[in-house]
Amino acid sequence: MLQNLHVKNLALIDEAEVDFSGGLNILTGETGAGKSIIIDALGLLSGGRGSVDFIRKGANKAVIQGLFDVPGVS
């Protein structure tokens, strides 16, 4: 299960960190709040195809990191 998502220099996001807990997690917010960018980051984290167009303007690279809890793996 994904516990934490860290995103830096992706599209309009300078830097963001999202903590997830057990059970249902829901992303809500007003239009333009960045929900779809977080969903795109999850897609990239799970192996989706990226593009240099995803990198924030003026940045050299984007960073997407996920912290996973995998039962039975230590």
C-alpha cells in the first residue's frame, strides 16, 4: 500500500507531499488545485510513460517518490 507520495517539479507543482492512511483516501479540492497532477504522478510512479513536458518550467528534472508498505517484505 502506498503510504507517502513526494512530488517535486512536476507540471505546476513546485513541491508537494501527500500522506496516505489505511482505508479510503479521497483527493478533493477546487478546480485548479492540482488533483489531476497528483493522479498523473501516481501513474508515473506505477510505470506510466513520462515526457519532458511534465517537468516544471525552469527546472532541470522532476522527482516522484513513493513509500510503499508491502506486507511480508522487510
